[in-house]
Amino acid sequence: MPAHRLALVTSTLALGALLLTGCTAPSPTPSGSPSASASASAGGSSPSPSTSASAAADAVAIPKDCEAIVSPAVYAKTFGSTPLNDPTVVDAEFAGAVAPVTPPAGAAADEVLASAAQLRCVWKDPRADITNLQASIGTVDPAVATGYLASLATQGYTCGAKYGGQQCQRISQNEQYPVQDGHTYFLRGTTWITVLQSNFATNGLMGQIVSTLWP
């Protein structure tokens, strides 16, 4: 079967806005737990001084290498030999360590948050139709992120405190293939982590990422 390309939709700057094409393979267990994007206003209430201080205290250095977001053992168990940022899957300029970009005027909250990414990672075999996992990490305005998470709670996501921060997660049936999609968003301090997966099984991946960033 010919390899197909995973193209980033740059107009939205969202890591999840990728066009997936290519052979299917098992449904995902979500990254946030062993068992189980919407648009929102970029606005949000200004954080209080205490909230800002807490966010600053929780700040971490964003990894520059996708293989460094979890331990070597977890990486091997989770991703195995799945190609990472394959140039036939994702454009090199949108993969790995990247510079945050300025979102367009009037951008929705998801666009604002995606534009802040400093690391973008895509695990996908070029021969696969849909099976893939995408992760991004960046530094954001916690007020924007908190407002976005609040909007997800009204859109079928399960949200709450987790791993020392706030997480929202939704598992849904893929519209084209008989597999499940997982969308997980996490905020701790000013650090925003997104894990999007389709037909890609994981076991507590978000927790593993968090424990690596905040050892």
C-alpha cells in the first residue's frame, strides 16, 4: 500500500488538525489513564497574584527532543519502532522542537494554545491509514488554558484535577474507521500538554509525561 502524507493544517496551527490517510491496526487506551477540539473564546479572567505565583513555581523546561518526554523504558514500551516525525508524514518545520508562533487576531482558544507549542511529536507509520499518536508541549497563559478546559467540560470531556494539574479527556468513535480516538489536554502551572491518539493504545501516558517533566 503506498505511503500517504500527514499534512499539518497551518491555518489553525493546531497539532490535532492533521489530515490522516494510509492501513488500520487496535483501539487506543487513553493517555490520561489505563481506561479511558473544540473551539472556545481565547479570553479568560485574569489570574490572581497567588495563581500567577503558583503557575510560575510550577514552570518547567520544555524538552527539545520527543524521545525525552518519557523515560527510555516507557518510550520503548509505548512507541516501540513506530516512526517519529517521519518526513513523509509531517512537515519537518512543524515537528520536533519548534518556536511558538503568534496566533491570528481573534483566534479561538484552541488555536492560541496550539500556537504556543515548543515541542510537537507525531508517531505514525506512513503505511497506516489512521493509527497515530500526536503530542505537543508548550508554555501558555494559564487563564486561557483554564477557560478552554472549562469549555471542554460541557462538550463530553471528563475533566478534573490530576497529576498536580487539571486535565480534560474524551474518548470517542472515529467517524471514518471502526476505532477509537482519544483527546487529552493537561495544564499545570503554565505548561500545556496535548495528547491526541487514534487507534494507538497507551497506558497512563499523560501521567508518564508529567512525572518526567516534574520528577
